[in-house]
Amino acid sequence: DEDSATCEYGVCLVDAPTSSVVLGVFADDEQRTRLRTMLTMYPAAEVLLERGEENCSADTRKLVKFMCPGALIDELRSGDEFWTAEKAAQQMGSCYFPDSDEMPEVLRLVLE
């Protein structure tokens, strides 16, 4: 139930050997059930978190450190280092799909 969600996460999963990238946003409950599931299904080598308690809670940080014990965890400044979803979508669109006809529909919807 999205109404009972207390957390929202934007994620980008990158698998360099297969050149695959997955972008997503999801709401989660207080126990961070969906985040736990994602971190179990996709073991991370590196995790980038947004710096600041107002952006990433202590509970989320603790969970990531517990679920990803071997991962490099880096905290980035909001804005210039850690982009908003809109800025990330704009960059992807302009860098990878300069011809808007080739842009995936889902990315086009984000940019509208």
C-alpha cells in the first residue's frame, strides 16, 4: 500500500560486465522491505548515498552498511555530486539519446 510508505528511494543499478543499467524509484515501508529485497537480489560493489540526515536517514545508512558489508559506500553532496531524478534523466537524454526519436518512451515521459 503506497499510502503507508514512509521512505522513497531512487536507485540506479549498473552491471558493467553486461553493460546494463536499471533506473527506478519506489516507495517503501518503515522496515525498508523493498530496499532489503533489492540489496539481497543485487549485491552491491559500490553504494552512493545522498549526504545529510534530511536526505538519507540514519536507519537507511545503517541498513545499507549491514546489507552491503563488502561494498564501498560513499556519501555525495546534493545537487552537484548527487543529482535529482530530473537532472539524471536530462543528462541521460542529452548524452545517450540526442535524437529524441530514439529515446525510450519511459525516459521521454520523465522529461515531459
